[in-house]
Amino acid sequence: MRCIKTEKTIVSVWIIHFLFILRNGAESLAITSLSVPHLVENGTREYIDLDCAYNFTEDDEQLVVKWYHNEDPNPIYQWIPELNSRRFSEKFQDRVDRSFSLSPSDNFTKYRGFRILNPTTEISGKYSCHVASLNGIDDANKDMIVYAPGKHIKFNYTKTSSEAATFTCEVDEVYPRPQVTLVQMEPGKSERKLLQNAPIKTEKNNGSYRVLLTKEIKDSELPLDGATTFECVILIPQTNFQKHSSIVYHPGTLKTAAVGDGSPAGAPRVRGFWIPFLVCMVWLGRKCS
């Protein structure tokens, strides 16, 4: 009888323990949504809001909300509601609106998120929210890309000889590092051919990139029955940004073209010092006659 009673007691204890685990798991602190904008163009927004929504109960004593940026082990923002304590890291303290609070909200939710002013490329990366209390713990993360579409985009070619030309595609002040490619379209065709083995030089300066692509093309590799179109394509990964610049190239010429220089591609140029010489020749010709 004692064995049977002991076994029943053990079973009862395990049932109670199991029900406690289920109850505690169902009511423990948990993040329900994380709001972090995925794409932001550099210099186009006055502010962005980050929010970390969670469920909580009266058992969630000593609640602490922390935000992290990338792999930095130190939080960029921490809020302890019961102590009315908010703290930003040195990296972010001059970039946030300290008066910002969520609405509607209460004493345990109003400062769970924060507002970043004038977002720039330096704050791109992974944002993690971490919430903890005596009743539970949870975390979640999302990536945000603050991208710069680039300035000083140039695409041109120079005839190095009567048999070859060197094409150059350059983009500066772009972030994150872009993909720069050169494609070719033969006369009368819409098929685009990606040109391989084009040397690319990449430099990083002040948080942005400068990328320079060069490719020498031999006229003997091109159709001679018309003009070939070359296109420089600039893509920023994980964004919808694309930039296309094209040049129409005639094999065999000694002309130089640049996109956006305000003159027809390959237009001949007469330098200023030839004008007095031509006037003089005309005057001498008339005098001799």
C-alpha cells in the first residue's frame, strides 16, 4: 500500500510540476514584435523609430530593456522602468531624441524603443532587443541598411590606340560596397553580355566606398558592321538601387567619350591656340594673291 501511495504521490508531483512549467511558459516575458526599418536612404529622413513590443504581467518584476548594435557587447540603450532609468551609449547619445516616448503606452512600455535623428550610414547594421525580468527573458534582432546611392558617377572610354579602347566606370561616396559590372550589347541586338575579368579597385574613406572598374576592349573582338553599346551597371546589395550608364562605341576611331560631359560622345575638339594661326594663314593667302 505504501508503494502504491508513494507512486501516486510522485505522479502527482510531476503533474503539478508539468502544469507549472506550462503556466510559466505561457505567461513568461516574450517579445511579440520588433520594428526596425530595413532600408533608409542616407540623408533623406529626419528620424527613424525603433520599437520592441513585448507581453508582460504583474510577475515581471525588475524589468530591463536593452538594445544592442552589431556585435558590441555593451548596450547602446538601456531602460529600467522601476528605477526610471534611461541610458544611451556614447556612440548614440548625440543621435537620439531623448524626449521621444511611445503613444499610447504605460510606465512599463513608453520607453521600450527610441528615436534616431538624421540617420546616416554609420548606424547601419544589426539591432538587437533584449528584455529580461524575474519571470522570463527574450531577445530578437533585425538588420537595417542606411545606404548612400553614390556621387560622381562617371563612365567613359579612351582610345589607347587605333585598335583598342579602355573603358572606365567610377562611383564615389557610395555605401554599402556596390557591385560594379560592365556589359556589352552588339549592334542590333538586345542580348546583354557580362564582360568578365574586369579589374576593380575599391577604396574606403570616411565610411563610404570609391569603386573603379577598368576594362580594355580590342576592336578585333567587336563586330565591325555597327556600333557596340557598353553599359556600366552599379548595384547596391540588399537594396533596390540600380544605376545604368551607357556608351555607344564605334570600333576603329580615335575618339574619346565621357557620359555626362555635355558634348556628343567622341566629338572633335578645336583648341584655342589654333584660331590665331588659321586667321594668319587666311590673311597671308589673300596678300599673296
